[in-house]
Amino acid sequence: MELISVIVPCYNEQESLPLFYREITAVTDGMKQKYYNDNIAELNFEFLFINDGSKDDTLKILRELAADDRRVRYVSFSRNFGKEAAMLAGLEQSRGDYCVILDADLQHPPKLIPQMYDYVRSGEYDCAATRRISRKGESKVLSFFARSFYKIINSISQTHIVDGAQDFRFMTRQMVNAILDMPERNRFSKGIFSWVGFDTKFIEVENTERAAGKTTWNFRKLFLYSLEGIFAFSTAPLWLSLIMGIIFCLLALAMVIKTLIFGEAMSGEPVIISLICLIGGIQLFCMGVTGQYISKMYTESKGRPVYIIKETEDTIRNKKRNIPKGLN
Ligand code: UDP
Ligand code: MG
């Protein structure tokens, strides 16, 4: 018997959740039947939803689903902690021999799960993930920045991050445990999935539109998230400040030598003002870069939890059990 944990981060997904539940149960029921009939495996599923501080009726829907279906489990945060925290909570709370993470908005089609399971069960791969090959439906500016981000991070970081790789991943317990062994609080999953190693099969997919509701990502958030990735998986920016420092020292030295030998100094206010601005700017830039690493160390050293759980499915199941007979 094998248990597969389906982990779903949810933030304001009241419209998508019923559609998602219908689709995921159709796929998993079909899978269970097929693998049982073919004598391949006896599969069981748990659906683990993470309510990441939604402000709509997501939690209410999850309570109802958990009350009707024993396979449904949920974890509800005390506030919004972000998708990274939700994915971590899902992996930590999961009990399966395999874990699959996917979005609630059906942008990660559940019908790919059987194919992913086949790749991993074959033993050839430890993980199957999707990689989108088109950026259809995305603005040109965003696509340009996304592509540039992958180019930059792959040229300066030793951890290779595959362009277009998504968080839709089917993993063995061994790989999940390796991910959970990484204690960092600034979590950048795209890097973590790659850093732990293991063999990953990438399934190429087209971009799928959201089933309902709207995305919470905007350009500013994506930009900050990509900087997060760069600072979490590379120390190249520190080298950049060092190299710029060296270049400017050499320039200054060259100017001194030129003045001493040829006796002519550069003069004029504009030259002096622009040099002061340039050097001042570069110093601030370098301080900012160093500051970023210090701020990461600061959050890590505080050791705060990545998320706080307010309620789980046990809360309602226990409540149900505690109701005295005759009162319900
Ligand atoms: N999500 C989350 N916490 C957040 C933002 C998003 O758990 O703070 C979930 C969201 O419910 C969805 C998934 O993460 O299941 C992806 O979010 P979204 O669809 O907004 O991102 P996009 O697909 O546009 O990248
Ligand atoms: Mg989405």
C-alpha cells in the first residue's frame, strides 16, 4: 500500500477550490482504480490543503470538505505567511510515501499526476516536475525580466535553476526529507529543489490560465522574490562590490601617478561633482548589498517559526466527536 500526499497551498481560493476538489478526486479515484486493477499498486491519497491566512471563505470550504471526506486534511495559518511557508508546512505535515505539490487554481493540471507517478515509481527519477515552455498570456516586459533572472542567477550561482521550472512537483519521501533537513527561514523553493539534487524529470507544458479568482503576484512581488533567490543562492553580489572597489582604487592610483608624472591635474567642478556622485553611489550600492546578507543573517538568527498554525482538521473532527449524544 502506498500513500500519496497531495499538498495544495491556498490563499483566497474560494472560487477555485470546489473545481479543484472535483478535478483532483476524479484523477486520483481513476488512478487508484487503474493501478489496483492492473495489480501495480494499492494507492491511497491524502489531500492536504494549507490555508495561508485567506480573507475569503477558503477556510469554511476546507472545513466542509474535511467533514465530508476523511482523506481531506487542512492546516490553517494564523495569518498570510506566503506560498513558500505554505509549501513547507505541507511537506512537514505530510505523511505520504510520495508528495505532490500543486496550485489550487488548476494552473497545474492534476491529470499529469499519473504520468509523474509513473516516472518516479520506475525508480529512474526521484522527482517529476513541470516546466513551462511558453510564456503565453504573460506580458512582454514580465517575460523579459523572467528570462533575464534565470540567465543572471545561473551565471552567478552554483545551483542551477531550470528556466520555467514550476513548483508542481511529485517527489519521493527521501527527497522530501532532504528538503525538510534544510533549516533556512528565507526559503526560495526553486533553488532548494535544485540544491538537494536527486534526479528530476521535467515534463514540458504550455502555460495554463487560472480556473477562477486572481493571482496575488505582481511585478514588484516577483522582482523582490527573484532578488530573494539571488541573495539566498549566491554570494556573487558581494564579489561584485569587492571588484568595483578594486577597480576604483586602481583608477585613483592611475590618476595620482598621472598627476605626479605629467604634473597636470583634472580640473573643473563638473568633473569633481560627477566623481563624488559616482563614488558615493557605488559605496551606497555596496553597503546595500552587504546589508542584504546581514539582514538575511538577522532573520535567520532570530529563529522565528516560518509559519504559525491556528487550526487543523483535527480541530473540527475532535469537536464533532466531543458533541454529547442526542445534541446533534
Ligand atoms: N498562494 C499562497 N499564499 C500566498 C499566495 C499564493 O498559498 O501568499 C497560493 C495560491 O492560492 C495558489 C498558489 O499559491 O494555489 C499560486 O498562487 P497564484 O496562482 O496567485 O500565483 P501564480 O500562479 O500567478 O504564479
Ligand atoms: Mg496561479
